[in-house]
Amino acid sequence: IEIPEEPVIWAANHGFKDDVLATVISAKRNAYILFGSLPQFYNTVDGILSWANGVCMANRKVSSSKKASVEKAIYAQNIGKDLIIMPEGVWNKTPNELMINLWPGIYRISKETGSKVIPVVHYLRDPLDKSKNNKIHTVIDDPVRIDDLSEKAALEYLRDIMATWYYLLIERYGKSTREEVLKNYNNSNEVWEDFLSKMAKVP
């Protein structure tokens, strides 16, 4: 892909512990991270590393804080900085959606700055597997404009691009059998609930 020389917004899906780090590595140029979890920022090494990299803070549970974070992100873009945003806002914990609806902040930043958005889509077959063989598969798509669309159309367009890539990554790297998935569970709902419980405890 050809990355514009001017600042861009790297938009990544959000679904496992190291997806932010994977996005930083994939971008290969400095980008401020829109960081939406105050507990994680102040209580983990991820917060320290994000601060060192460059960060726009937001408390995603407070509307005034989210609004202020958009203003900070626009300022960062206007002084020549890329942004990394997980536009879903939180981990996708739904069993039947490839991506949840996107937070409108990414559109508002792009609309104000004219920045193109680069979709970054990660797939990790088993987020609980810590072995070296459990690779993160990443697609970086061509930069797209969303600032010339309505907010609703822009967010649907970007979500469709990212969900399509995510599906293709699942199709290529996520093959498993029903027997492998169910193991000692009675049904797929039990598998999903146990998976979410374990993911919530990932340090």
C-alpha cells in the first residue's frame, strides 16, 4: 500500500490483549494512541509504553472525556502526528458479530482534519494460547477517505471493510472442527461464556 506523507488514522479491530502493540508494530511509524481505559493506563505496563509512544487519553465511560479526547486527537493530527484508534471502543465480546458498531470519534477526527483512514485487521486464533506458534495474522488495507461521507455511511463503510478482512482471516487461519471446539462442553454457549471468563482474567 502507499501511505500518505501527511498524518493518517490507523483503525484497528479490538479483540485480544496485544492488539494495540500489534498495531503499533504494523504501522511502522510513530502514531499517538487514543487510549480509552484509565485503569489499564495507570496500572499496567501497557499504559507506560503508550505514554512513551504518545497518547490521547479518554475515559470511555464519560461523555465529556470522550469529547475532549477527540479535540486532543485533532490537535495531534494538526501538528503532524498519526493516530491509532480502535474504533469499536471495547473488545468485541459478541459471539455473532465480526465487529461491533464503531465509535463516531474516528469519523469526527477525519472530518475535521481530512485524514485518510488505514484499516488494520488482526486475527489471533486463540487469544489464550501463549505459545510461539500462536501467530497474530494482520492485514493492512489501502488508505480510505471517510470524511466525504455522512457519519452513518462512513462508519458502516469502514466497519464493512474491516469485518470483511476479519472474515477472510478467520476463513484462512481459524479452521477447527466442532469436536475440537466443544471438547467437554455441552453446547457452544458454554464454550463462549467460558472463553469470555478466561479472557477477562488475561493479565
